Amino acid sequence: MDIQKCSTDIAGARMEYLRAGSGPPLLLIHGLIGGNFCWRFNIPEFSAGHTTFAVDLPGFGESDAPVDLDCSMRAQALRLAQWMEQNHMESVDVLGASWGGGVAVLLAAMSSRVRSLVLAAPVNPWSQNGKGRVRFFSRRSGATLLRVAMPFSRPLHPVAVQRMYGERSRIPAGTVDGYSQRLLRRGRVPNIVNTLRNWDKDLSALEKSFQSVQTPALLIWGTRDTAVDIRSSEVLLQKLPASELALIEGAGHLPFEETPEEFNRLVLDFLERAPARTQTT
């Protein structure tokens, strides 16, 4: 499989992304601490039938990380909408995980180019998990603590990754180092702080956006997810009229890494069925 490393300039920020395969376009949007690295077990399967794009959003992964960059969900969705327009993508399937799931919903609300959505435990206003930590680290004292502690945080990374998995025995080799390398890059702390300071505003925008998203959607949740409350999926099923829910038993917050075979099967089955669905405009 040939994976091309590409880059482009979006609104003055360089965005790195991977491109693989051929066929209908499929866009992969990572979570808050991730990057295209997150999709290393999914791209080979997806690219067999889709032109697969795995982005490092500006401020994350290996993309530009200027300290004054707007890293809100809305800003990232606007960048992706511009990128799709620049590349003349008329109909794109979008897969977003966690924070990237929120970006995907905002993107679908603002762009008619999104044909379908796959949302893996997407951040949403109806999950209370982690809101206290977000508020703390978005304040001056919390942001200062992040700036001081982040360069010395590597010993804590294995614990953080373990909490994202339902079964720690399923953590692939190299996973902790992969996340550590991306988290400790220069400029990452100001970008994360900016994201957190926009959190409440983004959640408010998300709540309104769900009302206008009519694209077919698949929600995927691990039953041991402790990051985004699985009970919020019940609200999302009501907010997204053409949606369905798939649960992966025993998986945590990163089922695309922890149980990639089952995750890939669910996604590809949904994408195969999605074209037959009617889309309300």
C-alpha cells in the first residue's frame, strides 16, 4: 500500500496529511491529543476501496503549531471545509473520533459536501465526563501548570494511554511513544490551552449544529469508554435523525486502535450502505 505524505496551506497554517488508496474520498479526523498516527491500523483497510485522507489538523500532529493559532473545533471545521473546496471534493465521507467527532459534526453542518458521518465517541454537550478538568486547565493557573509540567510528563503517558483502553493488554507496541512524540512537540501546550479555552463555546455551537445535520451517521462506542459518556449516545440518536449506534464490547475510548478489525468492519459496512439512504436538505 502506497501512503503519500502531503501538505497544504490553509488560512496561513500548514496542514500535513496522509493520502492512500483510490475511490470515493474518506476523511479521517483525529482526537485532541492525536494526529494521523491514530489511524495506522485503519488506513490499510479503508484505502482498499476509498481515497483515504488522514489529517494532522493545524496545531496537532506534525502540522504547524503557532502559539497564537485558533484551535477551536469551529476553526478546524472551517479549515477542512476550505480544504475540501480547494481539492474539489463534492461528496466526502467523514470519520471523526472524540474531539475530532465534534469537528466532524460542525463540518457537516456548514458544508453540503459531507455525504455521511462516522462518529467514534464524539465530544458532545450531553456528556459531563472531563468537564471539570477542561475548566481547570483552561484557566490561567491550570494553563501555567500545563506549561511547566508538560516537558516532564512522559512518565505519566503510559497511565494516560491505559485509561483510554478497555483492556491494557491490547495496547499495541509503540502506541505510548507515538502519542508522546506528538504531545511533546514545540507549541503543543499553547495549542491545547487554546482548544480548552474554546471548549464551552464549541459545545454551544455543537448543540445548535446537531439540529441542521441531516446526513446519515454511524455512532461507534466502546462499552468501557470513560472519556465520553456512552449514555450521551441516546441523545445523539435523537438529534441525528438518520443515525444508528454500534457498540464494541469491552473497548475503551480508542476502538479504532484497540479493536481495529471490528471497528473497520463496522465503518466499511456503513459506508457501503450509506449511498442508498436518502438525505434531507
